[in-house]
Amino acid sequence: MNLAPIDLRSDTVTRPTEAMLESMREASLGDDSRDGDATVRELEAKAAQRLGKEAAAFMPSGTMTNLVALLAHAQRGGEVLLDSGAHILNSELGGIAALTGAFYKGLPANRGAMDLELLNDAIRGGTRQNFGTTLICMETSHNRAGGAVLPFSYMERVYRLAKERGVPVHTDGARIFNAAAALRTEARALAQHTDSIGFCVSKGLSAPVGSLLCGDATFIERARAFRRMVGGNMRQAGPLAAAGLVALDTMVDRLEQDHRTAQRLARGLQEIDRRLCDALEVETNIVKVEVPAQGRDAAAWSAALEKRGVRVSPCERHALRFVTHRHIGEAEIDATLDAFNSEWTRAIGGNAASRH
Ligand SMILES: Cc1ncc(COP(=O)(O)O)c(C=O)c1O
């Protein structure tokens, strides 16, 4: 097949819109690291306003917003509590330990939500023997939990508990607008239950690069210093910020479409075999698909699907991740289902044959 592959590996593959490219050409070119840049300032103000926080700082990646938040919140030697499937813990190369000097404790979680009793028990004050809990982190929507969204009331309870115990809270909201769309609310309603929050304009919102860390003004000032320390200060960042502004203005409301295509995909996969996924558990634009543990692993499944023109990511030994986005419509979903069905029939047929 010579057609362009259907790329469901991530929503980061989205290309900038024409309006973004246009705005990038016309953007201001101030040196953000020296005198500040007008477009970067405008994006930071808009991000802060949309998240209901006092201030925001523009950064090159979601990983950096998390790292800088950890550096700005966490006390050296203190303990960071987060769910054991958190992106911060599993996919950010241990920056939490290597660069912040904090310890971390991954807690068991259900669809990204830590067990609240365990969380309560895990929070501890400093003594001569330990430095105590220094930060609690949440993640919504949750990447490893297949795009699961933390319930509003859960975030509220975690934040209340943290405040009672005097511990700050950071939220990895790389896809916070997907979470808000799924809950039919505004991102700021979710962000009220966290002291700081990072989100990406580079994912489903289609901007080429960029993430924003939002919080109160004092915290963001401190974060700016850490951003500089880890090399995240940018110079003529206006064109990147310009694309981010268009992303916030034009791309948030359409995310629901990605959730609908994800539903179509999940239902179609379920029709192929009920064990593949549960459409009721698909809340946003990520579909986690369990492939059978016997036979090929997820990497082999991904390679086989690639040959049929569909690109997906192995996310666990026996699970694949399909992510819908702006370039995936119903036609791409139907073609994906056809390709998966053919491969499934071949693989299951092969297994059946090998039993004889
Ligand atoms: C939940 C979550 N947090 C953080 C990140 C990191 O973002 P970036 O790739 O921009 O560093 C990702 C990326 O996929 C993510 O899914």
C-alpha cells in the first residue's frame, strides 16, 4: 500500500494549521530571555487566564513543565507522592530524583486516581529521621491509564487533603483540555484543585512546540529561575508562542471530535473481539488495546499493523495505544478497523492452525 500511513501513535503528530503558520510568519521577534517578547507574554497571560491562575511560563515541552514544577515546589530530600503509572514517574527519565533531589513514592491507583486512604496514610511530616512529604502530583487526562479523566470530586478531595496537611499539589495536565471536554467543564474548574498545572499546546491542540506551566505569581517567578537553570529559556520564541495562541483560540472546542472518533474506534475493536478494549472506559482520545499475551508482543503487533499502513505505539508488553487527533476522521478509523481486523484474523487463524 502506497498511501500515507494512518498515524495513531500520538496526538503530537498533528501539524500546525494554516492560521498557525500565518501567525508564526507575522509574530514578534523579541528576545524573550533578555527583554521579553510581546507574543510570549500574550500567550502566558492567555494560558493563565484559561487555567484560572495568576501567571504562566512558556516552556519547550511538557516534560520541562513537570521538571520545573518539581524543582520549584519540592524540598531536597522530601518525598513526592504520585500514582505509580504517572508519566512523571515512568517516562521522564527519573528527572524527579536525578535533578530535584527528592524521593518519590508511587501509590497504587485506579484509572490514574490514587487510593485516597493510602494517600492519606502516605503523607508524613518531617522529623529528624525524614524530610516528610514535599509534594503531591496528579495527572489528567492520564496517559498510561488510556486517557482516563480524574473525576472532579476526586481532584477536590486530593487538594483538600493536601491543604489540610500543608503539602503543595502539582498536576500534569498535558491534555487538560481533553479532560475538561470529557467532563463538560472548563479547564479552570479542574485547575482550581491544584497549586500548579502544566499543559501542552503541542499535542491535540496542534501547535508545533510548547507547554505552559501555570500557578500563582510568586511560584511562576521562582519557576522562571529554574527554567533558566535547566536550559529552557528561549530567545526569539514569538513564532512558537503565536502558534500556541492560535491553538488556544481555535483548537480547544474541536477536541470533542477526537473523543468521538476514539469511541468509534473502540466500539469497532470491541466488535472484532470484546477482549481488545472496553469502549465504556474510553473517555478521551486515547484507546488502550490489550492484545493477547500468548504469541506476539505489542511491538510485534505494532510492526505488523505498520505493514498494513497503520501506526500505533506499544505502551505495555501486551498493550497498544491508539491516539486520535485532528488528522483522523471516520474514514481513517474505518480503514484502521479493516487493517486491524485483517491482521487479527490472520494472527488468530495462525494460532488456531499452530494448535493442530
Ligand atoms: C501526561 C503527559 N505528561 C507529560 C508529557 C510530556 O510532554 P512532552 O513530550 O512535551 O515532553 C506527555 C507526553 O506525551 C504526557 O502524555
